[in-house]
Amino acid sequence: MAGMARPMAKVSASVKRFITSDYKLESVLPKEGWRESEDLISAFNRLTLELSAYHAFHLSQIVEERAKAEALVETIPDGVLLVDDRGRLIYSNKVALKMLGIPKPDTSIALPGSVSREAFQVVLKDILTSQEDFLKAEVAVPHPDETYAIVRNFRVISRRFPLATLKAPGRVLIIRDVTVEKEIESARETFFHMITHDMRVPLTSIHGYASLLARFVSASPEADKCLRAILRSSVRLKGMIEDILNTIKLERGALKLRLDTVDAGVLCAQVFEIHEPLAALKSIKFSAVPPPSKIEFQGDSLLLERIITNLVGNALKFTPRGGVVTVHCRQEPGEVVFFIEDTGPGIPEDKQKEIFAKYTQLEEHKYLGFGLGLAMCRMAVELHKGRIWVQSSEGKGSKFIFSIPTK
């Protein structure tokens, strides 16, 4: 038995040493004992050599990939952090630590407690206590490195991710300095505000004199066609100016609702009357379906008319010749709901929320306006404490819906 027992004991001890030494083979076992024992030792030596080489290769690959990932993350200008379910730091690049005012990486770092900048503490606390998978927040932070009291703007984006060792998910946090973006946006809004105010007076003159010409110029198909084109263009331009001004006022909280009693059916009919000639030019079957009974509620009639005008204008713009556009409304418990339906090209599902953001347009519509119409509609509806959304399928048209509470 000694010819078998002793080699087996050595193999067993060697296996333990191989595992505890992180799969590194210190030396091969010499063959001894019976022939079967020698064959076993030979097979064991070959197996441990191959395992050792395999482990070394994959460890090298992991180290290399980690070095690449770290080099990439350290190069980007955004702050990147990984934290566990309790906010304890798993990984962070240097940019993130500097943004948060944390001197250096340490195993004891936990968010938001280790953050020295109070403005970030509040935002991070809200994010880390939330159960939402994806979150986005913006924060203005006084910058300590500046000579003057300059406030820098940051956007914090967070998404939960599963941790291999824990049941509860951790979070990845991206912190981006958007100060320049904010300044550009502010400059663009200031420019829009100035230019729209300057355009209002000449536009009023164009529209007024075109209306007078329609009365005094001798009737002829050519004259009527030209005057109608001028009037339509002036109305469209007036609407674009109103969208810009309303959007700026809504964002700044400067637009206040002028509440009065609104008849929903009459409101739809008014918009229909304005757009019927344009629909006829495109041979679009345009209709405003009256509600079965009168629907009255409190709202800002001019702002609500502008919302429906924008939605109907978009529907007519993108619906091809021979298509159908319908506007209607109905009473539902606690709210009145408006519908604008078309048989246009539809909107991709991944773009259906995005289109309500400022300056956002589908790629094929980039040169058809400022991209403010739907953003203005969203903000105006939200000012009424309502909501707006779209139901659409590519190639099958779209249905824009917004609701206004009646209580």
C-alpha cells in the first residue's frame, strides 16, 4: 500500500499548495510508487502546468482590459463613480473626486457623507435613496478654484447595475460639467428673444397691409393666390414667434395663466377653421369632430388654442397628400382630453419622449423649424397641471393627446 498511499498523500498536499498559491506551480512532483501512481503523478503535473498557464494568461488579459478601461475613464472629462447599494465607493476616476471635493481615493469613502460640497450632497442623497433605475438631475455648484464667485452647472446621470457579490444593485454615476452648454443655451434664448421682438412690428405690417390689399386689389386667381400665400406665411411666422416667446416665458416661470371658461368644442372648431384652407391645398381630409355635449372648463384659452394649433399644424405639415387629420375632444372623469390624429409617417418608439424636449427634431425634419413647438406644448400643458403624450407607429400615423384637469 505504501507504493500508492504515499504518492496520493503528496498529490493531495500539492493540490492544496497549488490552490493556496493562486494556481502557481512551484515544482513538479517526482514520479514514485507503483506504475499507476507514476501515471497519476504525471497526469497531475501536466494538468497543473496547463491550469497555471491558463490562469496566468487570463489574469494577464483581465489586467490589460482593466488598464484600458481605467485609461479611458481617466481620459474623459466627465466624473465617473461606481458605488454599492450603501453608497460605498467601488471605483472613481480623479475627475469625479475633484468635482465632489474628495481629496483622494480611500476604502472608507461613502456617498454622500464623504462629499465636501453641500450642493452635491443633496442631489446624491436623493439619487442613492431612490428606487428608480435611471435618474437625471442638475445642480449649480459654487466653484472653489475660481477667483470670483462663479457658479458652475453640473448634470448628474445615474443608472443602477447588478453587483456580482450582492443582491442589492449598485449605481454608476456620471457627473458632467454643463456650464458652457448652459451659457450657449442662455445666449441662444437671449438672441431669440431679441430677434422675435424686433420681428413683431414688421410682421404686423406685412399681415395688415396684405389684408388691406385683399380688399382693394381687383379679384383675380393670380392675385388671390399671392395674397393667400403672404397671409399664410405671416400667420405661420407669427406662430413661430409666439412659440419662442412663450417657451422663454414658460421656462423662466414668467408666463401666468389667464383663466377663463373655455368651451372645448368651440376651441377645436376655431383651430379647424384657421387650418382648413391649408388642408384643402394638400388635399388632406381634415375634420373637427364636435363632442356629443358641451364641455366647459377653466383654462387659458389663448395658450390652449396655441397648443392645438401647433399639434394640428404639425399633423398637416407631415401628413402626405390625400391623408387624414382629425381633431376632437371628450370629457373624462376629472379632465378634458384633446386628440389630434394623422396618417403621417409616424414617430419611432425610441423618439416619442425625446420630441417634447427643446430644440429636438427628427433627423428628417431638421430644417422645418426651431424644434420648439412640441416643447412649448409640453410646458403649456404642464402649466395647466395636465399631461401630454403621443401614440404612434412608424408608417401608420400619430395620435397626439393632452389632458387638462377640470377640478
